[in-house]
Amino acid sequence: MSNPKITVSVRWLMDNWLWEEYCEVSGTSLWAVNEGQIDSDENVEVPAELMRRVASFLVSAAVETDGYDDAWTE
């Protein structure tokens, strides 16, 4: 049985105030987007240390929007 994986865009992490935590856990430079090392539209795998926090955020957002959010369909 494989471990679950969550993949989100860098932009999503930044929009939801999780970018700094992602950088601390993954070793990515906090300034990677500004320095052109990574594109904000790029998808990244959420490290195990952040999975519970990201999953909690997604569940909360789904409850608040009755499971539907226009931003998720873009």
C-alpha cells in the first residue's frame, strides 16, 4: 500500500499562507518564485509534515463552500 500524496500549485500554497511552512519543511528558498527558481503555476508534492494541515484546510474549504468552489475548477 502506497502512502497518499497531495499535489498543489505553488500559487495555492502562497494564497493560503502555507508557502513559508512548505519552504521550511522542503528546504525550498522562500524567495524561489521571485528569483525564478520555480514558477507559481508549478505543482509540488506536499511533504508528509504538511499533509495534515493541507488536508484540514481543504476539508474546511469544502464545508464552507458546500464542496464547490469556482477557484477549484479553473
